[in-house]
Amino acid sequence: MRRPIIAGNWKMNTCRESAAALIDGLKGEAAESRSDVEVIVCPPFPYLSLAAEKVAGSCIQVGGQNAWHEDAGAFTGETSCQMLKDVGCQWVILGHSERRQINGESDSLINQKTHKALSTGLGVILCVGELLEQREADQTEAVLEEQMTGGLAGVTAESMANVVIAYEPVWAIGTGKVATDEQAEAAHAFLRSWLEKRFNLDVAAATRILYGGSVKPDNAAGLLGQPNVDGALVGGASLKTELFIPIIQAGAASVA
Ligand code: 13P
């Protein structure tokens, strides 16, 4: 059985005070050592240490939103995987569509980062997803295949135990335009069959595939109830405890 993951990608939001308040608000709900769902928060870099200190003793885990693929050196503005680990992260989001689009990240750069994160001992949340025009041109599967092939090049079946895939259709991110349950399930089923072909049946059966893109309390149960949807990567709704907690509960209910 795949344990659902509900991850909050805070993007470039919060301040020291609101970051602390957000985690305090989640702790009541997620603090008991729940075995039904994994909860991850991904604050901006400046608040990672604070987040890691605040979640201590709860089951909430912390992730970075990006990392660089070198250990140290003259890489102004970058953050190494080791630094993320050092401040208490267990996870890193890689290949988010905002980094692909705004920062021009390629599949090969994302692949280098993936290898570095895995060798550093971080779990990777690898994001893939098509643009609206690609969906409309019936290219969704081709795009997903290209991003998976590039992003996971050279990754072994054993290492896949530390990789989570996030399917985030770009047209659904921050738009309020959520994929239908059927659209999400079809893409997730395609990704799982790709994992079986590229790795094996065990990897395909064990890998968590999260959906991301305008997940809210009112659509979470439908999405998370799909057989191949193993959790959610939540943007806007992860910034409000009154929205994020019901999504965590929907994740738990999806396996109850
Ligand atoms: P929204 O939930 O705000 O659409 O963002 C999704 C996302 O990009 C999560 O990584």
C-alpha cells in the first residue's frame, strides 16, 4: 500500500512570523504520529531552519523548493543539497514548472540535481506536467514521457524508493482550473505504466504519484480517491491552515 503524501509548496510566500504561525497551526492536526498520511511543508529557504525546529517532535517533514547540483563553490545565489540537509530538510522539490518556465531549467539540469539530492540522502519530489497548448495538441503523454526520461536518466530502481513524482498540469497551477478526477487519473496511470516499463513492476507499484494544481478542500477527496493518485502537492491552499488541514484529512480518508 502506498502511504499518501500531502505536501505544501509555499513558493515565495510568508514571512518569519506567518511561517511560524502556519506550522504551529498544522502541528495540532499533524502532530500525532500518524501513520496514515505523510505531511511535508516546503517553505522558502530563509525559513527552513525555523520550520525544521518548529516541526521537531511532530510527524511533519520539511523540504526545500529547489537545490543546486554542486556541493559548494562559486554558485552565487544557489543552495546545495547538503545545506538543505544541514538545516533539517528531508525532501526537495525539483523540476517545478515555475523553475522550468521562469528559470529555464532543462530536464538534464533537473536530472543532475536529482542525482545530487539522492546521493545526499534527500527525498526528491520530481515535478512533471504539460502546458495547456500541449494538452490541446494531444501531446500530454509525450511531454510526460520526455520529462520522466530526462529527469530520471541514470536513476536506479533502488534509488526510486526515495523519489516521489508530482504530476502538475501547468494550466491548473494557481489558476483555480483543476484537472478533473478523470484527467488526473489518466495522467497518473500513464506515469505509473511508464515507471513499470522503465524500472519494474515493484517500482511502479511503490512509487507515490502526487497531483498538483489548484487542489482545494472541495476537490481534494475526488482527486485523492483516484486509484493512482497518492497525494497532493498543494500551493495556494497550503498557506492557510483552514484549507490545508482538510486536504490532509482527505488524504487520510483516501486510504481509510
Ligand atoms: P496551486 O495549488 O496554487 O495551484 O499550486 C500548485 C503547485 O504549483 C504546487 O507545487
